[in-house]
Amino acid sequence: MRRRLCSALLPAASLLAFAVRAAAADPAPVFEKDILPLFQEKCLRCHGSDTRRAELDLRGKAAMLKGGESGPALSPGSPEKSLLWIKIAADKMPPGKAAKLTDAEKTLVRAWIEAGARDSGVATLPEEESAPIREEDRRFWSFRGPVRPAVPAVRQTVRIRNPIDAFVLAKLEEKGLTFAPEADKATLLRRVTCDLTGLPPTPAEIDAFLKDDSPDAYEKVVDRLLASPHYGEQWARHWLDLAGYADSEGILDADYPRTAAWRYRDYVVRAFNADKPYDRFLKEQIAGDELTDYWTAYHTQKELPPDVIEGLIATGFLRCACDTSRPDFSTIKNAPGYYYQTLDDTLKIVASSTLGLTVQCARCHSHKYDPIPQTEYYRLQAVFMSAYRPYQWVPQVQRRLLEGGEAQVKEVNDANAKVDAAVADLKKQADALTREYADKLFADRLAALPEAIREDVRTALGADPAKRDAVQNYLASKFQKELRPDPPALAQLLPKTYPDYSMKSAALAEAIKAEQAKHHELPEIRALYDLPGEPQTPLLRRGDYLNPGPDVQPGVLTALDVSKPFDWKPPAKDAPTSGRRLAFAEWLTQPDHPLTARVMVNRLWLYHFGEGIVATPDNFGRIGSPPSHPELLDWLATQFVAPSPQPSPPSVGGEARVRGWSIKAMQRLIVTSSAYRQASVSPTAAAAKKIDPDDRLLWRQRMRRLEAESLRDSILAVSGSLNAEMYGPPVPMQRQGDGEVTAPADASGARRSIYLQVRRSQPLTLLQVFDQPVMETNCTRRAVSTTPSQALTLLNSDFLTRQADAFAGRVLKEKPDDPAAYAVLTAFGRPITAKEKGTLTSFLEAQAKRYQGTPDAARRALADLCQMLMSADEFAYVD
């Protein structure tokens, strides 16, 4: 009875609210306060969360604008054009014998539409109903956990090397197609070497592989490449794109450098080389501090254990988003807007790289295509709000941890304080010594003046400049520089004038230097960690921090079908960390999670085939591309997480576990398949193109251009200039007078591109023209362009000219009797053809004649040939 009475009073309450506002000169009704209660009483039984007749949802303005089967239901400002009003005015809605709207209620609805159909920007329904998720939403293919399918039977069993081939070939046979022939050995070696290491094979590796006729010759090459330290450098580069890694903050013109960001880059390289299980890899990056119990180690151990340090460094993943904050930002009125942007970008990076969903679309309103309510966006944001707090923000230069326990940090700080005190005392002694000898210089030079003016000069120089009379001003201007030199001049004069000063001063300088050498700095870690206190996460209406709504608690996307729901409980009041990120990481890395494994294996497929099974690697939602091979994707996902017989190394807890989530094992499976080993041309291409013009069914391998970094690294490798040094601070960039940004022309500048500084405002020109992304947020898939500037850069670049000369020197040293053939073998990874040999030999002879009479004419001619080879399409593309 009470519920019925309250329901009956709702429309009256709405009308009363409208009348009160009209009296206050604000006549425009607001949907959530005035219209929604009316619709709840009379409309939502047919057009609400449980039932949507004619696909019409009347719970929000956005839903009415979208409309149903008859089109948009609302035209703000025009009741006569609004299907909603037309039906209400004609008493056709609610239909049948249901109670119609009263005249007063109709007047209210019409006034709301005429005034522009105002709403508050967020539904005021209970959070769980703000955009209810229906059962049919959960049935979407990518929101259900992958189920391992049976491997299909095929007719051409001779081409089956592993289950991947069966799934691909089954699809082809359905269309009357088949695999292209297998690529020749030289092509295959260059393909897999570039894919796994980002570098071309060496002539010695080519020769060994071509001579190896054993059945497992190719598999041995794959195992060698997976064990190479260059493997981690290549695959870390892919992941750093997803993380949005850069060595500077971006946005502001200053583009402040990040002093310790490179430690996260090195962590990623080491993780790939060690084949760190992908689930552990994600957990460390999202919650490494919580996973390894950093705060306990900090308070109880003098030195942090290696696994704790690694976990802290890994959280640099959550520090990759642009963060322009400075200590003086506390005085800026709109500073929280900058901070929320960093938080939103971080959430976008996490979601696009691990979930393959565009959750950022739900920041201002519930997602228009995927079942992601706005409330759930802010629940995800709440997971990270315990560390990133817009109203308790720590500027990026101060947001850091030191590599040491509490006792070690105190010990170092105390020792450094003593050093600083000793240095300060020595500097006081040095200043006193300088003043003593400056006074001596004054006295000596004053004594050299005529006796008649000595006292007047002393008085003039000792007087306050503002109180000097005309004579004193004259004397000061004439004798000041000689008798009282400024500090730079004094520093030059005193050692020359007084040898004993020089000796005493040098001794003090050495003592200061010796003391300063005792100063010890603990390494800095650019980590993410929770701040003290209870965080608040308001739902921001329309994504505007100036218009906060109700607070939300941490949560995840409830449309996803998982066996273990998100499990987080508030920690004890004095807990140093909230556990929110670890709970999220545990939810994310469940073996049967619908998206985590699928998204990662799809990325591995993309990098090996040039196109993902899902062509939109960052969007597994409704408007993303459907999978070309859904059964194969699910088989790969379940295979990825499945334990293998080989135990992994001991975990943090000291126990070995059965290995799953192995990236190297998945890649080995992919690159040893017949599907991967196909040629890029097929004798049946004409017929296949008619059936599958985009090669989505994989009837041939795709030719792919090297990414910018691999192209540059390959140039260094074939020239013999590559500096194989790994890890450490980034190599700084240099801007030339013409605007070109280059690496230093020394050994440091010849390191692999992953170790070059990634300055958002100053990208290396060679990499930029070949589509290295500018990290505004992150890059989920690189663009591939073909522009004149690419060819011009290769033709005119000083870098390429130097590498061409080095390449020529290498060829003359290693194969002087047949330079053209050896240069082609080194650059293209294949033997030279007879026709090419004739053409290139003639070219060398012609160029040598052009340079006749100059030093090293033969080498200069060969350098021209080498630059031509490194600028060729065959060098830039992997067949």
C-alpha cells in the first residue's frame, strides 16, 4: 500500500517541483528530476530495463534520441516533430487501457521538449540500472569465455604441421582454396629472423641454414632466435607501443624529460627475454607493489629484494601516460583537469592493451555500442584512484620511490646529511679564504695609489652606492674594478697574484670534491603506488570534473563472463595500500577471462601475419571487426593459458608452477606452422583474389614493411656498425640546424633504436618518416604510409651515407673478390641472381670511373651501391 501511494505521488511531486522552479524564473524542466519519475510510473514497464517494446528505451535522453524501430523518439525544441509527444498527445502511449497522462503531465512533458529536453548529463537511476546490461549483451562472442574447439579435419593433411594449419586450411577448403607453396629457405629465414629479432640474418647464418638439410633445420633456427637477447628488444618495442612509453612528459612546450622511465623499458626487454608468463607480466605492471608486498619489505628489510624492485619498476606501465604536473600547479585554478586527463589516459592504455575495448567512450555517457555503463567506467577509474588522486596529486617529479628499505633510506639520508654539512663547512672556509685575499688585494692596490687620494678612495668604495656624493661616484667608477674586482675577475686574479692562495684554495677544492664523492644516491624508481587515506571517486557528469555526481566503488565490466568475479574488500584503516589494483589484476588474468588471452594471441598473430584474426586489435566490441577464424582464436587463447609439462622457474613465493601463458611457446607454434611458412605469391592467386580479395582466409603470406625501428636497426646491422650494448639510460637526440633530429654520430648513436630517447616533441626524423607513432596516449596499431619524404630521407640522410660507407668497408673486408654478390646477400638475405650480378658489376665499374682520381674510388663506388641496396623496397619489406 505504501509503495502504491508513493508511486501515485511521484507525478504530483514532479509537477510541484516544476512549479517551484517556474516561480524562481527557471521554467525549464530537467529530465531526471521532472520527467523520469513520471515515465517510471507510466512508461518504463514497456520501455525500460526489462522490456523495450519496439526497441524504444525511455530511461534517458540519449536513448530517446537514438529511438527504436520507428526512428528517433525525441526532437529537442520541437514537440510536433517528436514521436514521443505525438503518441502522448494522442493518448496512444501508454497503450490500451493503461492510465493515460493527465493534462498537467502532458503540459510538463511538452514544456520539457520545448525547452530543449534538458538533462543533467547522467541518469539518476540507481547505479546498477544506469544502463542495465541485458542477457543478450552478455551473449556477444567476445564477452563469453573462450571454449576450446575440436581441431577440424581437412583433406590436404600433408600441409598440416600443427593445429593452426588445420583451422586455417579448413576455412580455405570451404571456399575451394588452399595454401600457397612454402617460401624458399632464404625468404623464410629472413622473414622469421626479422619477425623475432627485428634484425636481418647474417651471411654466416644464411649459409649455415641453406646447407642444413636436417628435417628440423627450421625449428632449430626458431629456437635460436627465441633464445637471442635481440628477441626481447624486438618484442619489447611492440609492448612499449601499447604502454605509450616515452622518455618525456609531452603536452607542454617544455616536454619535461622523465629521468628514470628507461628502467621500465629495460624491465619489458628482460621480461620478454626471460619469457615471463603473460599473466605474471600483467600483474606486475598493474600491481607490482601490491603483488610483492613492497610496503612490508620497505619497513622490515634494509635492502629491497630483487623481486620487489622488479615489481616496482614494472608499475612504470601505469606511469606512461602524459603527466605535465609540476609543484607550482597547486596554484592553477583548473589543475585537476590536467590530472584527470592523466588518469583517463592511463585507463585507456590499460583497457586497449589488455582488454581490447574502447572503455574511454563511457567517460561522458554510457557506451553507445558496447554494454559499458558510465558507472562502470568510473568503477574502473576507482581501481586506480587510490594512486592517482586529482585532489591529492603528487607532481610527476616528486612521484617516485627509492631503491631501498626504510632503514637503508634513513642510513643514506643521514650519511648524506653529514656529507652536506662537511661540504658546507669547507665552502665557508673557501669563501673566507677568498674574502681574506680579496681584502689583501685591496690593501696592496690601495697602497699603490698616491697618498693624497688613498683615504678618499677607501671611503668612496666603502660607502653605500646610493649615498655617495659626486666625487665618491667618480672615484668608485675609476677604481672599483681594480681594487674590488667582481667574483669572476677575482677568481682569475688571486691565484696569479698570491701563490699561497692558489695552494690553499686548491686544497680546499680537493677536500670539497672528496667529500662530495662520499654522497650516495639510491637509484630512483618511477613507480605507481597508493597514497594514504581513503580515495573518493565521483561519477563525473558528462565527464566534467566540475560537475561531480555520486561516489562509486572499485569495479569491473560486468558484461564479461568470468568464473571468478572481481573480489575486493576495503583494507584495514591503516593499510599502506588498498589492494584495488591487485584485485583487478587477479580478475584480469583468470585463464578463462573472455578477453585477456584472446587479445594477446591476436596481437601476436597480427605481428606475424600483418593482420589480426580480429582486424581491430583494440576493439573486440560490437563495432569492431568480427574474427576471420573464431574457432582458431579460441583454440589459440585456450592453448596460450594451458599448462605445459615443463615447470617454470620458482615464483616469488619460492614454488615452481606448471608453466602456462608462455609468449615464446605461442610464437613458436605460430612461426612453425605451414600457414606462416607460405610464400607471399600463389599460383592460384587470380582465383583466390576473387573469393577472398583481402586474404582474410590466409591463402598466402602477406608482404610486410619493416617497422621504423627495425628498418634503422637493420641498416646498422648490415653496415656492421650496430652497437649491441643493452639497457641503461636513453641515448639523447640532437636537432640539426635544418631541423632534422638525429642520434649522435658515435658508438652510442649506433645502438638499437629501442635505446634511443623517445622525446614526444623531438622524434628522430628517420623513425618519424617511417611511421614511428607520436605517443599522445598509446599506439595499438601502427600506420603504414608511403610518401616521397621516405625516399628522400634515405637518399639524403647523413646517417644513411655514413652507414653505406661502413657497409662498403665491411664488404671489402669480408669479401673483396665479389663485393656485389656479398652486398646483396647481406642486405637482402638471399644469393644474387646472374642478371643482378651483371647489372651491379657494370654499375660499380661506371661509378669507379666517375670517382677516378679521387682517394678510395672503388670504395666510394661500392658505397653508392650499398646505399642503393639499403634504400630498396626489398630491404624495407619482409617477404
